[in-house]
Amino acid sequence: MGYTKVLSAVFVAICTWLVYVKSAQIVTVLDQRVADINVNMEMMLSQETTPNMSLVMSSENNTLETFDKVCYEIQHGVSILLDISSPSVGPLLRSFARARGLVFMTIMDESLVLPSDVEDEFYIKIQPPGSVMLNVIADIIGFDNLTNIAILYDDSFNLQNIPRRIVSGVLSHHIYLEIEDAGIADMMESIKQLEIENVFIVSSLKNAADVLGKGSQSLPRYREINWFVVTKDPIESVRCIECSNEMRLVLVGGYYSIDPKRTYEKYLEKSRFRDSKTRIDEAFAYDLLSIFKANLSLVDREVERDVCFSNENTTDYSEFNERIMTNLSDINYDGVFGPIISTNGFIRQRIKLEIRKVVFKGGRQTMLNHLGHWTEESGLNLNDNLKSLIREKQKKTYKVVVIPDYEPFIYREKIYTNGTYIYEYNGLCVDLFKEIAKKLDFDYDFYETKDGYFGSLNDDGTWNGAIHELIEKKADIAVGPISVMSERENVVDFTVPFHEPVGLTILMKKSKFEYTLHRFLSVLEPEVWGCIVASYFLFSVLMWLFDKFSPFSYQNNPDRGAGPEKRIFTFKEGIWFCMTSLTPQGGGEAPKAVSGRLVAATWWLYGFLLVAFYTANLAAFLTVTRLETPITSLEDLSKQQSVKYGPINGTSALIYFNRMKEIEEQFYRIWKDMSLNDSLDAVARAKLAVWDYPVSEQFTKLISRMHVPNTTSEAMEMVRRGELALIEDRSRNRYQVLTDCNVEEIGEEFSRKPFAFAVTQGSPLRAQMSNVILELSNNRYLEDLTNKWWDSNELKKECDRIEDESDGISIQNIGGVFLVIAIGTGLSLIAFVVEYYYYKIKPLKEERLYKMRGRTNVSRIRSEVSLDTIDVDRNGSRAPDGGGGSTLHGTSTATTDLSESSVDFSTAYRGSFRRSTKSLNRTHSSRCNGVSNGINGRRKSEFGHTNGHVHNGITNSIFTYDSDDNMSVKYPDLHDPDRNSVFSEKL
């Protein structure tokens, strides 16, 4: 019995489950606009019975009505909500489904799905084929590197509701234009004005034919435009009756599988739909219904009557919902335009597209070529040898306006070639532009602006300079370091910046400090130094004269009061005394005479005052130099009157100051209107009266005092002369400092703006050139250019570093003090060398020479001065006291007191001895060897003769011989006029 009961319970459960899964309902909310485009979809979704489908049509204006209809269907037992509604209706319905515990699905772009939808466990996202198809546009743009793109669309791809991300991640200039019957002519005019080169038509074939026909008739250069058509309609039915002229286009549409398509065509024929064309959206809906039929078997849900307004669910359907999610979690269905798969609650179709080339002429199709396929996974898969989808473009030539006087960015150089002089443009901007032209494959013609300005807005609202040339379309591109400014962006387009933002700085003549080694001498005038030197020598002479002629000087009276230092003041000693008296060392021993001491005291007082005056003036001189504050800012410029200042005419710097002045004037008018407003009470008016003028009028005052040069050359000449402080871009000022050591850059940057190239407004060149600039920047080409024209510039000069005198005295200024030491030391070394040579080296040389020459001459003299020719008074040779002595072989020492005796050499080679009138007390030492004669003489200057003694081998006699003059006559071959003694020294 127990076993029978268990089997009965199992049987009842199985029967209940079978009943539970026999029937089902899916409510589909379809947007009316989608139904209008896909004429068969409404009937397709409403007549399906397996599973049972109920359809609710909706629009953006009937949200509540749509909600009531959905509520009604749910009350009759609905298991799944399929949302194909508009963005304004769908969020309410999905929120309701989540609250009621329904499984809900969406067929819409992922950008329209809310985060709360994705987080629900019973949500199934179905990606529409149109969202996948849009990716082919980005692949085509990247394949052919297209820029300057126009995307024309209608309702078929829902681009009016989803974000326009078709070309996201692709660097190109593009616009979106919606196709409207009444606006096609305006659309063509926009394409003409913007010079669009590539047009993508994302629409139905009917709207595409209207656009192509209008374009072939109204666009003069339509043949140069690359036309692309992306459609969900069958591409076999493409027509262009209005294409009277030849029109070439690339057509992209669905590529169907043969067997699924045949099944779908039979379905259309059997169901007798109004249109038998195979559209992608309708075929996708058919594929979904087939998937539901194969994977879902649902039962009606029992719900309460007020379910739409109740906060509680009486039945838990989570198990039922999980079974639905499980059945739809693993799908692999062969759809009409590609397989449909599902992963993790996400159903999508791997759609395959066919790419064709179509040519119309005279309203008829004259060519149809298959070019390849596209899938989301593999991208473009084109036929062999097909390198591009667009026609080969002819090389274009653009007119390029330049501003040449702006080194190092652009400048004009005169070059001699082929017998003539031509102008060539060089610089950083020129190198960059040539690289851009090379990559974009176009030619160019340079020409200069008539006024030489970049471009500024005149008072009458017109523009000048390069900006004017672009506005009037006389030029296609403006090349130069053009500052990106808001008012310029209103009339022209700029590329991405090629140079970092730079501000304005001030360029002035470099402040020069005279770095001289004798700067310490500059404290006094040359006349003063002359007087000091003259007084120095004057007092030196006075010291000498007073000491020489004063009877009380040590020189004339050595025995009277001699001090520890017996000092005779010669002229040399006077010079030394006056010099050392000015130093802390002191002059040494003062003169002995009172007159000399008065002269010395006068010199000391003079020296003390002189040193005091010099020290005080030196300190004051250096202090004044360090207190001279240079101009360091714009505010400093405005406070001084000695130097003119201002920017160059037509530059961004002048525009900046003019705009700041206008802002100050506007502030003043606003403050004035508020102050004179009668509606204000006394308290409010008093608060406004705190300032007489709420702004400082800084720029108004600056403008009124500015000097504005017309050209760069004029401005730089004034700067080098020290007549102008030039306010200019920092990059330009930096280059001037780099190439000219006579100027310097001061002040902090202000009003920073980037540099870029300018093109006509709406020109496709903006995007094309920007792409290349970004590419070159990533390849570090711009960095190499900057290094070429700045760090490695051949005009770069190595300038001396400026010493900051405010930090202290530099070695350049005080180096003269050390030079004094060097000069003094040098002179000392020279004197030492001279002294050493004359008193050490030269005498030794002469002694060696005399030894070689003297033997013969001495023998000759000895033979003449002999015993036969000399009358010797043997008795007179003895001293009065009878002392004396002689020796033949040895040393004899005698002390002789000579009185009234002398010995003379006669002029006839005879010696005559004569007594001296003065008594001499001498000690003589001599050495004698045998009978040899020896003469040892010592000169007595005051007598004009030389005393000596002769050893003749017999006796030692004291004698005098003739003067040097007489001896030179007797022995001319031994005479040396450079020396004082001839005879004695020669021997």
C-alpha cells in the first residue's frame, strides 16, 4: 500500500508539471516607429501562437496607456515581458516586471539599458543587429584612414536615441546629420560648405536613394566624395532613379545563409505578409520566435486583479523563472543573417555583412562588384589585391599663409641657387608642416601675410593678418606659432597643439656689471690716485733730503743718541719708509732729527686720513652697487619711466593687454551703474563706496604708456640699445636669449596659451593634420625638433654667467687685490734672480775666464815689476818701531805702522815708493812659495790708489802703485771698462 501511494504521488506530480508547461504567454511591447520601418513585424509578433504572443503597441507620448495595456495582459497570466519600446516607455515597464517577478527581455542598444536592469537575475539582454552593423563604419574609416566624415542617418538604426559612438576611438573630423525629406537640400549645402570628403548614409534604401540623387545634382564636386551606404534592407533592391550623373558608392548590407533564407521566405509566403522583402530586423524577429518555440513551454500565471497596484506577490515564481533562464542560457541557432548564440543571459547574432561596389548612371545600375565580407569577429575580409575602398585621390595643393618673422619657429632665408636668389622658409614650424604634408601626400604654396600679423580683431569687427586670410578662404592653412585663443576659435579651426602652453615674459637688455680686476681702484678718480702717488714720492724725497742735510741725523752725527737701529734715510730708504707707514706693519725706526720726524709725522697723519677715506668710499661704492634693484616683473615696468615697454603690433601679447583693458572698463561701468542706482538704499550705496574704483586700472595704465613696435627687427634693435622692454611669448624671448648675449629674459610667465596651426572653419584638414601631429608626438618627432632648434641650434651662444651682486662681491671684482700679490711676488722673484746672477753666477764665470787668461799676463807683469827696475827703500819699509818680518817658504804676518812713507810705480816701468800722509794700522797676511812674487791689493777709494805688499822672495814691503787709469794705459790689453779695478782684479 505504501509503495502504491508513492507511485500515485509521483504520477500526480508529473501530470501537474505537464499541465504546467503546456501553454504560455509572452507580452511584447513594440515601438510604433520600429513597426513603421519593418512593415511585417507587427503581424509577425501578434499572430504567433506557439508560444502564445500578445502585442502592445507603444509610442513616446502614451506611456501610461501602454502601461495599462501591459497590466491587463499580466492579469491574464504573462510569463515573459519582451521590451522593444522607446527609451521613454521601457524603463517603467522593466521596473514593473522586476517588481512583479517576471522574466523580462530587451531588444535595444546596450546604452539604453539601465544598470538596475542588468543587476536583475531574471533579465535577458538581446542585442539588436543594427548595433553590431554600425561597427563596420569604424573599420572602414580605419582601413582607409578617412577623415572629414559626414554620417547621414534615419530612424532605421535608432541613432536618434543612442549615443553617437560610431567613430569613437577613431581620430577623425565628423558630423551627424539626420535625413529629413524637407532638409536634404540643406544637408547637401552643409556638405558643400564643410568640404566633406566621405559620406556614410546609414538608412533605408529609399532614403539613401533620395540623398544620392540630390547629391549628384547639387554638389559640384560630388565625384570627389566617397559615398558609403549601410542598410538593413536587402541590397539586391538598391535603386537610384535620380542619379542622372555617374554615381559610385560602396554598399554594405546583410549577407544571408541560403537554407535559413529559404525557410524564412516560405514563412513569409505562407503567412501572406504585405511585403516579402528580407529585412534584417524582421528576419531577426523571426529567428527569435523560432528560438522561443523550440526552448520555451510556459503556463499561465494566476494573479490577483489588482496586481498592477499591489505591493505583494501572492505566488513565488522564482523556480519557474529559473527554468526559463536555464532554457535560454545555451542557444546556438542558425539565423537568416548569421548564427544566434547566448552566453550568460546575453543573446546576440554574429551577423555577416556583404560589401559591394555599385555604379549608377542615368538612373540605372551599370556596375555591381562584390568586394568582400565583414563580421564583428574578423573585421573586413576583402578580395585579393583590394587595398582600398575609395577611389584614388589626386594630389591636392593647398595655399599656406605664413608669418615669417618669428624665429626659431619660422623665418625667411635668402638662398642663391641656379644663378638667382630665392627665399626659403625654415624653422620648427616649417619642418613640422613638411612632415605633415609628406604623410598626408599633398602639395603646398607658401605666401606671406601683407601686414605680417598673426591676426587680431579690429574695432569694427573685422580681422587682420593670417586669420583674415583664412576667413576669406584665400588660404587653406596658416603655419606658425599661432596662439589658440577663444576669439580666434570662433572664426577658424585649430589643430591639436604642437607646442606646450607658453606665457608672456619680458625681454630686456642684459644688465652688465664691469668685472675689472682694478675695480678696487675705481673708488677714487684717476686724478686723486695721481696726487697720492706724487705725494708719496714727494715725501720719500723729503725724508732723504732732511736726513742727508740735517746735522742731527744719524748720517751726519752717528755718535749722538744712536738708537738700536742705526738707520740712514737714503732715497731708497725713504721710499720704503713711506710705503710701510701705510700698512699695519709700520715704517720702522723714525728719523733721528726733529725735522725728519716732523716730515714722518705729517706723512703718518696723511696716510691715516687717506686709508680712512678709501675704506669708507670703498664700502659705500660696493653698497650702492648692490642696492641697485633691476626690473623683475610687469609691475616694476609700470612703476618706472626710464625704459619704454610694450609688445609687437598684431601679436597675441597685444591682444591680451587690450582685452584686459576692456575687462577693466566693463568692471568700471558695472560698478558705476550699481553705485548710481537709485533703487539702492543708503546702506547698500555706502558699501559700494568703500572703493572709489574697484579695480586697479593696471592694464589701462600699461596700455596708455606702451610703445608698440611694428616689426620684430625694430623691437630687437630697441631692446639691444636698452630703450625697450619687449613683452613677448616666452619661447620667442628664450630664443633671443639663446642667440644674443646682450639680452635677458625677466619676469614670471602669465597668460599661457598653446601653439597650433590654423585652418579654415570646418576644413577636413583639421582632423587630418591633428592625427599626424599626435602620431609624430608619440614617435618623439616633436621632441627631436625642439632639440634641433633649441639645444642643438648652430646659432646658440655660450654667454658669460651674470654674477648676482646682491649676494656678495665676486672674484671678478676683487681679483685685483690678489693680482697685487701676484705682481709683488713676481717682482721679488725677478729681483732675486738678478741678484743671484750678478753676485754668484757672474763672478764665478769671470774668475774661470781670468784664470785662463791671467797666467800669461801675470807673468808679464812680474817680469816688468822686478828687482832691477824698482827702487826699494829697504830701510823705509820697516815700521818705526822696528817691527817686521818675512819668510820665504811659509806664512808671514806683520803689523806695520806707516808714517810719511810711500812706494810708487813709475810711468817708465819703474816703481817709486812713497810714504802715505796718513798712518795706517793694518794687519797683512800673505803666503809665499819660494821666490815667486805675489800681489795682494786692496783699494782705498778716497786716495785714488791701491795699497799692497809685494813678496819678491827677499822681503815683504808695503807699497802703492798707480791708479787704474794709468795702469790701463800701461796694459791696454788687460783693461775692462765695465769694472772699477783693473790691475788688482785681473791679477
